[in-house]
Amino acid sequence: MDRLIIPTGALPQAKAEPAWWFIFSAGKLLAAPNGTSFSVPFVDDPASLGLTPIREKYLGILDGRHCFRAEIAKDAPVPPGMGLYGLRYLFGRLPEALHAVAVRTMHLTAWEGTARYCGRCGHETAPGAELNALQCPGCGLTAFPKISPAVIVLVERDGKMLLARGRRFALPFYSVLAGFVEPGESLEDTVHREIGEEVGIRVKNIRYFGSQPWPYPDSLMIGFTAEYAGGEIREDPEEIVDAGWFAPDDLPPVPGKVSIARKLIDWFIEKELKGKGPLPAIPERAYDPGE
């Protein structure tokens, strides 16, 4: 499948042919299992599935097919042979291109749910002239989807990496450190501040690694690597349960492959163990269908 193409034109005149429908309910995507893989509905209209969307909007074209997003009520009946699944669980089970569109759709759907009223005058908003924008009929304010940047950092020291178990983690697993960018900060400023606040150490040689949209509900994760520069680990008790330096062949449970956190961890393992034989099995956190 090709990448999603976002058109500049208007909604197709009629739903006269099957399209990909990305239908969400309470943050879960409607999908149909087929063995170990999944797919989203490819239908003319949600009505053919017995569904009445609360709202719907055109997304664009994927591999020559139209794409729509829709939201249904939390208590809406699920069509036979389908279920509601979390995007973490669907990673690797839903085709990559469909999963990428679903991530975008989840972000937009969540944002629209919190932007129903104008932040300036309180009037109910309506679809704007620009794609994905909302506009206030009262004062004319145009609102665009909210994106919250956050840094995520792998810190290395003498062949080991810094991993921590967050207090808000639902299950006992460890990951690299992350935190939101504050007003007036550069990304590098955020790296220094977050590492210092959460574990009390200093870092140097910050390098950009990559980025990942993370729609829980509206983050953009910006990944970095860094080197240890000094200090002893002192966990912030409000944020961190435990933190330590871990060798690549002696790891605690870490995030699954859905996240850039895992990409950072895998990068470090491959770098440190390259040419030293087969890579070790990595204990990872599993995601259930609701995540």
C-alpha cells in the first residue's frame, strides 16, 4: 500500500464505492480479525454495518481508495465478526499503511472531541475551510489539531543503557526516559531538564534519533541518544519507581515494538553486540486487545 495522500479537494460527491473506514469508539478501532491479522472495514458506508456515526470526515486516498474516519457511540453495537481494539495491540497485526492512517485518525478524533467549543468565545465549533481544521461561527477563530511534543532519550554509559520503571506504568516494565517540552524550551533543554528531574544525572553529546506520532492522545515523540556526563541516580519518587544501568544481554521487560522507545533500545543492543554472536531474546511487555 502507498502512503496516505491528503487531497486539497472536497469530499467525494457520493459514497458510491467501497472505501476504507477508520471507525473509533472510546479510543478503540473497529477491526475484523482474520487469523493472526486484522483489517478495517472496506465498505460503502457505515450504515451497511448497521452503524450510525456521531461524526464522520473524509481523510484522503490510500492506494487509490478513498478513506474516511468516523466516531460511533461508546454503547453502539459492534457488527458481527468485528471488535474494538487498541492501536498498540494492532501494531504488527494491522497492515502497516492502515495502522499509520489509524494513528492519524485516532489523534484527529480525540482532538475534535475536546475542541467542540471555541476557546475564545465558547461558541460551538464547526468544520473549517481547511482540511482537519475547526472554525468558530461566532468569532471566526480557526483551530488546528493540537500536537504535544515530547522528548524520549536513551542514555548510555560504559556499554550499558539507562532504563527506568515509571510509576504510572500499568505493568512492571522498564523503558527509556521521556517528558513533554515546556514553553520556551528547545528540545535539547528538555532532554537535560527531564533527565535531571527524573533521575538526577547529567548528559552530553545529545544526538537526534528519530520521531514517532503517539496518539495518546496527541503526542509527537522526538527521540534522542545521549551519553552519561556525571552524577548518581536519584529517582524522583513521584515519577520513577526504579532506575538503573542495564547491559544489552541482561535486560528487564521492555516496551513492545510499537514504540520508538523499543526502537532506541533495539538500536543500542545491535550497536553493542554487533559481531558478538546471535542477539539475545528480549523480554518485552505484551499488549492486550484493549490497549
